[in-house]
Amino acid sequence: MQISDEDDLQYILRNAPVGVCVLEAAGLRVELINRAFLEMTGMRHEAVSGKHYLELFHKANPDDETRLNKIVLEGRSYNDHNVSFVRMRHGKKQTITASFIYSPVKNKEGRVTRVAVWLLENTGQAFNEELAAINEEMAAVNEEFTASNEELSATNEELMKTQDSLRRSEKLFRSIALNIPGSLIIVIDRQHRYVTIEGDIMEKMGYNRRDYEGKHPSEISAGRYEASKHLYERVLAGEKFSVERRAETGEFYIVHFVPLKTQHGEVEAALIIAIDITEIKQAEEKSARLAAIVETSDDAIVSKTPDGVVTSWNAAAERMFGYTADEMIGQPIYKIIPADRHDEELNILARLRAGERVDHFETKRQPKDGRLLDVSLTISPVKDARGLITGLSKIARDITEKKQEEQRKNDFIGMVSHELKTPLTSLTAIIQAAHGKLRHSNDPFLSGAMEKAGYQARRMAGMINGFLNVSRLEAGHLLIEKRPFDLGELIREILDETRLISSSHIFGLEVCDNITVNADPDKISSVVSNLISNAVKYSPKGKLIDVRCQLVGQTVVVSIKDQGMGIKPQDIGHIFDRYYRVSTIHTQHISGFGIGLYLSSQIVSHHGGNIWAESESGQGSAFYFSLPLA
Ligand code: ADP
């Protein structure tokens, strides 16, 4: 008799004409019970399954417990004939006699793992003989059953384990593949058939797991296969390599080919990993473009760490400063900063940290040959993803030419102003003398004309002085001659004179007495005059101009307020720049050169003071300057 399948065995046992009950050896609980056993004992399946055998049958024979234990321990069979017991059948009690045969079920090692109980109803001698025959056959079946059962369950267990771990690895593989962003992972076998295919760009790359897995690539797209075949052959020959591909849709991929080997070193499959590198490629292209721009720029473009170590140095920097990139990268930037300007770097960094922009900052740098170069710097912070400053990038423009040009212009202005001053001084003197003589003339026109001529000559002298001062300032020759004087008195004098000349405005004056400053009275006088004449120039006739001075700590603050056109916020930061003039319809007919405020600010700062303006467009302006007290 050949039993091939566990199911067959189960079937035979369940339908056997004798009662079969299988107990597990450890707990003697019912593991399997067939229909015949239940019928003969009059029990229901639900009532017995999982129960301890002796709970069901100990009444039949009190010695059963010892016997059962013996079977388990010693592995011998035991027969119990002519056992009488009462059963319920069709609602009636019946007493029957039966034989119980207990036989052990052993595993490969010979250990008893189960106990089989065979139950036969005693119906006569003939039956007993038949019973003996059946018993023998059953014993044989039992043995075979035991063996194949053991084998089956072992194989099954192993199979389940393998399947389980396969399933787990596959799941793991897919989840890994899906978790590599922008990737496609394919495993092919030696015949180039797709074993597995997974990845988040599968569909984008024109693959579909359902259509591909288990198939040969030639079945899906012959053209595509032809294009990749030589690569499959290379990887299956054991070569590990990568290629870059560009899809028709424009994406870039890097494809890695990895041979998968058995423990004996034979290639059994190949792993193909495609990764979308479009973004990296685009970034590379962009940075290559930027690098080209940086390299060909005429401006020196330099980057450095926050503590001033050079990290990049372009060709223009090499030309401008005479140091090669090799000589500068890794070196402190101080190499090209003149010793007296080392503090500048710290100031710049502090300004950048405070979120300020540093644009067109004019300074000097020292190239390798030692001469001084005029440069204009634009500096911006390089920040990381968290917004922290990780470096600085500097664009330096050589403005030596421009500076020389400016110098020539200044020299010219200086020379012209100087030359104009001499005849103008004589002219003023002549006008003054003529005015003195004609003041009492009978012709009122003559005295009036001389007064106006005198005023215009003074205006012209003022302008010429302004230009002269600018050129002196630029050349570093603006001379400040300080001496202590009463500031209030000076302001009062200037106002008195202004009142004489211009009767168009109302002047309010509130000055503190006895304010002594140690300053250059001529220069401070030109500051005050300039601010007052601007207030006159840029506010309508009849309006109030209010001049005050106030003590603030160890300084005096002078303010000149008007009720004129005011200054727009976008202009207020520039009005102290040289030659800066606001151009609006209101200012186009007002003459000027844009040097008054520039000169004033230079004079004030040469005195250690500050100058600033506050204004609301259309509401008037207020100019302030401060000077330290003597
Ligand atoms: P300008 O010779 O043009 O007056 P300034 O240097 O004195 O030169 O002034 C620069 C610019 O500032 C002027 O062109 C003007 O637009 C503006 N400005 C100066 N003072 C006033 C003021 N009190 N009210 C409005 N704008 C003013």
C-alpha cells in the first residue's frame, strides 16, 4: 500500500469502518476522531475535540491512565477487549461491548508523539478474526502514516518557511525599490527574462509590472530589447558597470548593471538599477553655465568662508590681483587687503549678519605687485538651507580708471573755480563800493540794481566756493580749522543776513544761548547757510522756516524745518550723495548742483557729528545735524 498524500491518509482515517481517535502524546488530548468512533460511543464531535481522553473514557477502565502513560513512555501497543460501556443512541441508552486497541505513533527518532486508539464493536468471533486482520493492516498503515506524516510535515514546514522568507524578501525588495526616489529596479535571469520589476518611475519609463514580470523583453518590445541586449550580455558575463541614458522625453538616467552571483561565483541573474538624475543634470548644467559666466567675467569674483579663507578665485581675480587661484585658495583674504583696512572685513561681516546689503563699497586693495588698486565691492552672504551664513561672495570691480577720471575732473573743477574766484572777488568789491556810493542816489533804480547785483555776486561766490570745496575734499585737502565759538550767535547772524536778502519766508528761531562748540566756524556756517537756503528754495513763499537748537547729552542738535515739498522715502537715502538731485516737476526749475548737502555731510562728519533728514513727501522736511560740545 502506497500512501502518497496527507490528504489521502486523512480521508482513509475519517472514513475507516473502525473507530479511530488520535491523541497527542504530551497531553492526551483528542487531536482527530473519526465518524465511526463517534457513532460507536454515541458522542458528538464538538463535545470531544481537544478534550483529555480520560475525561471521556476513564469510566470504561480505571487502569487506562497508567496504561496510556505506559504506551507513551515505552512505545508498546495495548489491547483492551470486551470493554462494556453505555452509549446514547437515538435518544436511548444502550450497553455495548467493544475492543480498544492503543498503539503508539512514533517520529523518526522513535519518540512517541501521538497515541492512536482503534475502537471495534464486538459482534462475534468471526468479526474478531477479521478484526485481527484489519488490525494488522492498520498497524502497517499506521506506520506508513507516521513516517509519511512526519516527512510531509517536515517538508511542509520547510516549504512554508522558504515561501515565507521568499515572500518577505520580495516585499522588502519592492518596498526598498519604491523608497528610492526616482528609481526603477529590474532583476533579469540568465535568459534576459524579467524576474522582478519595481520602482516609482516604472510607469514614467514605460514599464508595467503586470505585463513584464516573467516575460522575455523581446516579447514586449523588440526594438528596446535590441538596444539593451549587449548590456544584458555584459552584466550576465559578470561585468559591473554604469551607463548614462537620455530618454526621448528629455529625462536623464544613470543605469547601474550589477551581476548577481551564487555562492560559487556563477552569475545567476543581473540587477539593473535606473535612477532619474534629470535634476542633478540640470543643476550641473546650470552650475557649468554659471561657472562659465564667472570665469569670463571682467569683475573679480571671489568666495570665502565667514572667517575670510578664500574658497574660489576666478580668472579676472587672477588678472586684477596678480595671484593665481592656486596661490589664493585656502589663503586668508587679508593677503590683498592693505594693512590699514583690515578692520573693514569685520565691519562688512557684521553688516551682512545684520541683513544689510553691501553694494558698491569703494575701497582699496593691494595686488601682488604692491601698488594700491581702487575697487568697488559688492558683497553678498552665501547661506545654507537653514539660512545660516556659510560664506561670502565678493565681486570686485577695478575702478582705478574711474577714480583717475574723477580726479582729473576734480582737478579741473578746482582749477576753474579758483580762476573764477579772483575776478569775482574783484567784481563783488566793485559792486559793494558802487552800492555804497549809489545808496543815496536820486535814481532809485541804480541803488536797487547795485543791491541785486551784490546779492547775485554773493550767490555766485557761494557756488564757486562749493565747487572749490568739493575738489579740495576729494583730494583730501579740505582744511578744518577748529576754534571754540558760540553756535547760537553764529546761527543768529546767518538768519539776520538771510532775512535781509530773502523776505519771502517767515523765520522762526529758537536757539539755546551759550552753546560753545569747538569747530571750524566758516565750515559750520556754510552748513547752516546751505540748510537754510535749501529750506527757502524747496518751500513756497510765505511759509514758516523754523530753526532750533537743542542739547542732547554731550551734543548739540541743530534742526531746520520747512513746510515745503518734502522728500520721498526713495530719495532720502541719496540726498547727501555727491551731485545727487531729486528730479520732479517741482524741482526742475530750481537751480542747483547737488553738492550742498554732500559738502555739509562731509563737514559735519569731519567734526565727529551726524547729519540726517526726516520728511514726509508734501508735508515739509526737517534737517538735523549734531556736533559734540566743546
Ligand atoms: P541742490 O543744489 O540741488 O539744492 P543739495 O545737495 O543742497 O543740492 O540738495 C540735494 C537735493 O536734496 C536737492 O536737489 C533737493 O531735491 C533735495 N533737498 C534738499 N533740501 C531740501 C528741502 N529742504 N526740501 C526738499 N528737498 C530738499
